[in-house]
Amino acid sequence: MKVGTDGVLLGAWTPLINNPYNILDIGTGTGLIALMLAQRSHAEQIDAIEIDDDAYEQATENFENSPWNDRLYCYHAGLDEFVDEVEEEFDLIVSNPPFYTDEYKSNNEQRDAARFEDSLPFEELVEAADFFLSENGIFSLIIPYKEEEQLKNLCAERGLFPLKITRVKGTPTAEIKRSLLAFSRIEQQPLIDELVIETARHQYTPEYIALTKDFYLKL
């Protein structure tokens, strides 16, 4: 699982306005988002869950080799197992969930499991977020723009309301491709904006650089 733009965006964008004590990263992959949040926050406990064997081993190794290894822990489990075994509440829940529901499947089962929404349905993800989220908690994720309304409706059914929405375009003339969404239990007028990543190939916008510069060696 390579480091992807979606994960970098979510790790850099996720609101920390509630100064979370503990964080849960659902489907951490190689641990990128959990590591970014360890760098950005003072959270004392950052738990990550990952079902894929190889990704779990990579995330554990990355956590152990990081400056924040005393705050990071990866569980080798599926979301359903974690829900059954853990009763803790979290101040921040993040997920870069597998989606790509209507795109071709490759011949690589591991990659498909990571990329296809049927390995983690949005309903299950939202149900878990509601189960684990503390009273003042924030639930943050990145999804395809075309799934935004469905996700908002699923969250509304569980009393989770948009706090912040950023719609992401690759270039100024491209269609909106992704939605960064943050939800809380407080109903309010959400902050809605747009982010363009590049003006041309590898010519990043000032907004993208400002958001992600702390996480790249070169940009």
C-alpha cells in the first residue's frame, strides 16, 4: 500500500479543534494517517486497526520506528471484532475507507480488498463511529465526492452532523473528485470550501502546500 494523496490529505486536514486525548484510525493501512496525527496532536493514545496481515505488520513496524511509538498501537482486527472487544470512547475517529465501488477489479486480491467498499460498507463504518465517538468527538474521513450525500444521510440518521466539508479537485478545471468530511454530535452550520491540488503536473497550489508541507521532505 503506497502513500496516497487521499491519506496525506486526510491526515493533514482533519480538525483537531477539540484537542483529542485519544484517536482511532479505522483501516490504518501502513499507519500513515495515525502517524500524521501523532505529529500534529498531543493525543496520548492513538489506536489503529488493520485487517490485512501485511499492512498490519508494516504499520506496526512504522509505529515502532517513529518518534511517537509510545502513543501508537495497531490492532490486527476487523472493525466488527474491534467493536465486540473494545468499549472505549474516542475523541477523534478517522478513516480513509476502501471504496471504488464501480471501477474495475484488478487481479490482485489484496489490493482489491483495500480499494473496494464492499470490504468495509459505509453503513458499518458510520455505525462504528457512532458507537465509539465521545460526546465532543469528531469523525473525519475522505470519500469519493459522488458518495458525499449518502454518507451525510447515514451520519444524520445517527445524530452526526457536518462540521467541515472540503471538496477536492486535482486541477482548477477538473471535476470534484473527493470530499473531506468532518462530523460531530453538534448540529451547526458547516464550514464548506474547495481545495485544488495542482495547477499543472507537480505544480502544487499554495493552498495544498500550506496544508501538507509539514509532511513532505520536498514539495
